[in-house]
Amino acid sequence: LRAIDFLLSRREVDARRITLIGSDLAFFGAALRPKVKAIQVTDPAFYAARDLASRTTVYPHEEWNEFARVNPEAVPAMLETLDHFDLFHFAPRVTADVWLSVGPPGSVFSRATAAPLAQATAGKVDIDERTGYGYLDYRRAIAWRDGHS
């Protein structure tokens, strides 16, 4: 957030063209700094963590699964904490254009699991399903960014 504030304070930065690229932090930034124009989000960890963690063994979800196995008494507190960071709760505050990069069907963050987040987001959302061909996926991401900056 401070980085966004810094950019917004600079005369040489066109504040109407700020695009955030990342994961959960890009989404949080757009929700908490509505002057952000666009965001590109790939595989957010905190979105629906309560439901999605048990479906996978990939990081960081597996960290939460392991914590639950080792500390079963702490699971309610862990889930409550994760719920505070669920992107779904921030979505109505995101007015930026949003590009959600999702994995293929069956992925933790697929078109199907991203749909509720896209519907809850105030800004225009484009869902892009990765092909698995890094160069092609990169070219689409750059094209989207260039069209929204």
C-alpha cells in the first residue's frame, strides 16, 4: 500500500495508469487504493482458502493442511484468520479492471473456482485460462496489460 501511495504522490507518475501485477497483494492493493486502474492476479492463495486447501497439496495450501494435522485444536482459529484475508470480502471494493489468470479445469484456482470472485468484483473482470505454454500465456498477459494501461 505504501508503494502505491508513493506512486500516487509522484508528479512524474500518471496515476490514471497504475497497474498492479501479482497475487493476493495486487487484489488487496486495488481494494484499498481505488485509484489503481488495473490488476493482473494469478493463483491467489487466500481466496476461499477454507474450502480450497483441503483439495490440494500445493504450497501454500499444504502449509495450512500440515498445520491443521499437527495442531487440530488450532484449526478454528486458523480458518478464522484465513477468512479475514479471503479476497471475496475485498472484491466489492475493487473497481479496477481485473485480469484473473487461472489454471486448467481441476486446478486449485480454475475458471470454476474463480467465478464467484469474478462475480463479486465491482470492476470489469476477464478470466484467462493458462495454456501451459509459458510464452503464449505471457504474450496474452502483456497484451491485456497494454490494453488496460
